[in-house]
Amino acid sequence: MTEIVEKLGVTDASKVLKLLGDKTRLTMIAILAEDECCVCEFVELFQMSQPSVSQHLRKLRDIGLVEEERRGQWIFYRINRTHEAFHLVANVLEHIPNHKEKLDMLEKKGLRVCCD
């Protein structure tokens, strides 16, 4: 059965692609396509300040590409698979390397946040 995907308008597609045109945000989305992450994990991965990481995530959240969920003191981010532009984002991600190794590296260092 073929999935029906509604087309995005040029303006909406342009906004998404503009946000993903930033290397850090594109990498964040690629990582979130693998698993949810906390800000502190991105701070470690990108070696950036927490405010800088939060600013990137805010831009992605503001257009709805990522969702956040508070669990205790932690806020976890995940890709929004129901966003109207998700298929566009997924298609873009098919053309860049997988970033699972970054999450594996955090795991090996004992730096993955777990709230189970």
C-alpha cells in the first residue's frame, strides 16, 4: 500500500530547509532521528555551551520539528514524526551519514541521561 504524503508549500519547505542548512541543527536532527536526547548530551557531543545548544533546539522546537518532554529535572527532545515536513526531513537525512555512533560514544563514556 502506498503512503499518501501531502506536499508542503514552498514557504514551509523553505523554512525547514533554512533551519536544516545549519550544520549543528542538521546534526541534531540526525541524532534525534536515532534517539531522544537531553540538552546536556548535546552539550557534550557538540562541545558547546548549554545556552547555544538550547538556542538551536528552540529554533527547531518553534517550528515543531522537535518535541520536548520534561522528566524530573531533565528535558528530553525527540524528532516530531507527525510534523507535516517530517517526510522532507527524513528524505534529507537519507543523504547524510548516520549519527548513531555519537550516541554510542556517549553511552561508552557513561554520559547518556537515563530517567528510568
